[in-house]
Amino acid sequence: MTLHSSAFRSALAASVLATALSGDFPWLPAYTVAAAAQNPPRADQGVTARQEQTPNANPQAIALAEFQSRLQKYVDLRASLAGKLKPLAPTASSAELGARQDTLAAAIREARKGAKPGDLIPTSVAELIRHMVADDFRHRSPATKRAVVEEVPEGVRPIINRAMPDTAALATVPPLLLNRLPRLPDNLQYRFMDRHMVLIDGDTRLIIDYLLNVLPPH
């Protein structure tokens, strides 16, 4: 990360704002705090805009609304790209279905080639999901904890736009936990990969966003 990169500037702005608001450095000029607030991290830019428009709204509700909006935009993008593909015959073979899935995945990769972690999951929603998973595991017995992670692929790190191999187990999220998590639209899915939680596009098996180290060590 270079000193002049947008990622560095966003990280610095977030750090400055947090430090200023904590009161640890009361000498920090007010204009510096304002500048940091105007340059939120990439994952939170839409949330910040919504908060400015509705300053009295519940912050968590704002973040969740932004999350749903981003997911719907992704679903709309997928539908638009799928609509450009040659229609399948009603009697399409499994090979033809697989080829169409691969073609759609390639189109999505191209459309989202600059995608980064947090583009779909705002920071506060990520924190909410982490809290929900941790709370769920605190209330599980050792046996049920083992059952959750039994089929979770180990030693792998998620990469956005990479497809899950057809042979890889897609470890499901336990139903009780799934019911607590923010809802996902139209065949988008939460899955576990090693200690990480990934968002999977069920139509293409693409990883579209992820959170690292959500599960406790196992």
C-alpha cells in the first residue's frame, strides 16, 4: 500500500476519525476530523451517504439497508448478464448447463474485476455477522460445534471471483444461525470456508464477498 494510494488514504482517514472521536488527542484540529468523516473506507461509503440523508435513523438499520441494496444490485447485474446469453433448450444436457454456468461466471468476473472485500458487506454488517456467529458458538455444546465444522474445507483462503470447485464441500450454515443472519436474495448463500464466512452466488458458485476468521479456531 503506497502513501498515495486510495486504500491508504481511506485507512488513514478512518484511523484519524476514530482517534479524534475517542478524545485521546483533543488537540487534533476540527477540520482534520471533518476531512476524515468525508473520506470513509470504501466498504462504508454508501452507509455514510445514507446516514447523511437520514441522520435520525437507526445506524444498524441504515447499514442493513445498504447491504440489501448492494446485494440486489449484484443480483440485477447477474440477471442482466444472463439475459445476454443464448437461451438454453428445454432439454439442455448437463454439459450445456455447465457451459452456460461457466460463461455466466466469466461475464460476472469481467464485470466485477475490480471487486474487493467489503464491496458487498459494509463494516458494521460484518461486525454484526461476527457477533451472531460468536454468540451462536458460545451456546453450542462441544459435540454440536464439531458437527458445524466437520465438513468445512480447511487450509483455504477465499478469493473474490474465484469459483468453488465442483468437488469441494459447500459447508452449510446451521439453520438456527442462518435464521438470525441478514437475509440474502435470489440464491446468494452464506457458507463456511476454513474459519472464514463467504458469500456464494449459487448460480455460478462464485465467491462474491467474504469475512475472514469468523469461526473460532478448530
